[in-house]
Amino acid sequence: MSDKSERRATRSVVAEYHQAELGGLLARVAEALDRYREGELDAFDVDHVLFQYSRAAKELWKFCNLGQVELTAAIIRERRPHDWWERGAPKRR
């Protein structure tokens, strides 16, 4: 495999991981909205979910985009790096 095709494959690993993890985060938002529509959650509860989603998505983006793609792909292949939802949780005082 050439360097160019190896790099493309490595970027693909990171992109696929990013998309899958982002989809999982969005599923939590969709669930919260469904529960709001059913009257199980109020607007403040949904706002909390949206806040946590925003923080989690930013952490995921940083992981996937700010490091060396080869290192990021190796981490993804070896072990799932983080629970992004928990990483987005507001800090407890």
C-alpha cells in the first residue's frame, strides 16, 4: 500500500469513528426531544441535554481533528477512547 493510500485509509478510520460517535450523541438529543414531546421532560431538561451534547461534540471534534491522524486512528483501532457523553457532562461543584 502506498503512503498516500495508507494515509487515506487512516483518515477514513477517524472520519467513520467521528460520524458514528456523533450519531450516538445525536440519538441522545433525539430521545430527549421525543420525551419532551411526550411530556416526560420539561424545556429545562432538554436544554441540559443540548448543553451536554454541545460539550461532548466539541470534545469529540477536538479528539478527531487536532492530533496526528495516525495516532488518533491507532487509539481508535486499539480501544474506544472515551465515553463522549460523559466527557460533555457539566463539572460538578
